[in-house]
Amino acid sequence: MLIIDWLLEGDIVIQHLTNKYLLDCTFDHNNRGYISQYLDLYDTVMHEWGGSIYSNKWISSTYTLLELKYMDMHSDNPYYQNATKKVLNDLWQNHGKVSKVRYQDMCMSAMLLSLVCYGKIYDLRTNEIVDYILKHQMNDGGWNCAWDSIHNRSLVASVHTTISVLEALADYKKYGYDYRLTEIEQQVALGQEYLLKRNLFKSLKSGEAIHQDMISFHYPFRWKYDCFRALEYFVHIGHPYDSRMQDALNLVKTALKKGYINRGKSYSGKIHFPLESGIKGRFNTYRALLILKHFDNEAYQEVINTDFIYK
């Protein structure tokens, strides 16, 4: 069986992603499949999922909305709109100062900005979040949630925080927001360089992987970083190939030799329902093909035209 045919046997969300981003075909899931299952779990009284805005990982509104956004849910859906506005009201107050001694977590701020922009929600607080992100970029070009920690303040960036910020600023530009856009583009370039000079997963000191999780596929990836998430970010912004991506791309090609990507490690926490069962992961396989299609089309064509055995 061809790998594309195998993907098209999956949930209608996978069918949609495969058609739209791999086959360049028009196909609309119409909020069915996995998306419909999430919508069935929405609390129409509290306008949230999982009984919390953020803390009840991974069933809270924030993480549910992030999954729905990745699945290309129609963002004009009232559940998406109402839940995102509630997340905004809860997570962003007083210009991000959540207590006398602490500002909002940078990762959370970035994820919030991404959700709001995807929903095309126009609120002056998006400008405040942008101000906050731009103000607290680290000297090495990335971002870190611990920039304001009283007990363990960091002077260097984190790949986890940096990718969340870069994704959010990409959504900010993609969906037509323009406040401080020139400055954003300048600082985004520094953030991209922070990742690229690490070959997307390597320690600058040792040249080895920062952590084994960073060279493994994960879906959903939650707030966590891996080099494939970084590659996918570069795909979606149309970034050209950079030789410093090659080691990560080689990992993609090696992983695809068996015709699929493993479903991957699941981060501990509650989930609404399992998206996939068994070892094979259609989401991760789709992601790997998306990366190859953009950065190594010759390898992509070879994979999609190879007959694999799926049991």
C-alpha cells in the first residue's frame, strides 16, 4: 500500500491534512471526526473544556484549543470563539503581571497569542502580549519562561519557549495583525537563528542532542519541543532549506524507511480520548511527509511512491 493511501484511511481530520498540505487538494473536514469528538466534550455553560483554563493537563481549554487549531478546526465556530475569549480573559490581565512578584509564563503567553490570532479575535490585549514578548527576548536570541523567576532566573533561552513564541508570532503575521510587525520580523530572525545554530536539537557545548525527546516525534507535542516541530514551523512560514537542518532531516528520512512514523511518546497527564492506537502514528507520519515535501522533494517522491506493508 502507498503511504498516502494509508493516511487517507485515517480519521477525516487526517484526510483533510493529507489532501490540503500534501496533495494540494481541496478537502474540508467540516469539523467532523476527531474535531466533533472534542466539540461533544465542550461545557456549554462554563465555555471550557476539562474544567479548567490551563492547569488540568492535557484536557484544559488551552491544550484542547491547541489540538483543534492544529487540526484546522473552523475558527469561527462559537465553541472555539467563546473558549478562546475565556482563556484570554483568564490568562492575560494587568499587562501580564499575574501577581505582585510574577509575570505570566512566556510559553503560556505565546500559546494564548497563537489561539487568539487563529480565531481572528481583535482585542487590544494582543498588543500587550506582543509588547511583553518583544521586551523579554534573551540576549542569545531565544526566549525563556524563567526570565523573571525569583528563585531560578535564567539568563539563556529555552528551545521549548522559543518555538512557542516563534509559532505565535508566525500566526500573528499570517492572520493579518500588524502592530510592531517590523520589530517582530527582526526579532523572529534572531529566534530562528537561535534554533538553527543548534542544528535544531544539539547542545552548543557537546554537539550531542540536548535530550533524546528532542529527536523523537510527538503528537500532540503540548508545550514540548522536538526538532520535527521546529522543521514543521519552518515549513509553514515557507523558510528555505538551511544546511543546518540536514541532521534533523536525516532523522526524518531514516524514520520513514519503514513506511510510517511511530505514534511516539505520550506525555503523562489526562487526555480526552486516545487519538490513535498501536505503534503506527498517522499524525506523525503526515508531519514527516510534510517536512520532506518542503525540504527534500526527491526523498518525498521516493517515499510516497514506495509500496509498504501495513498490517
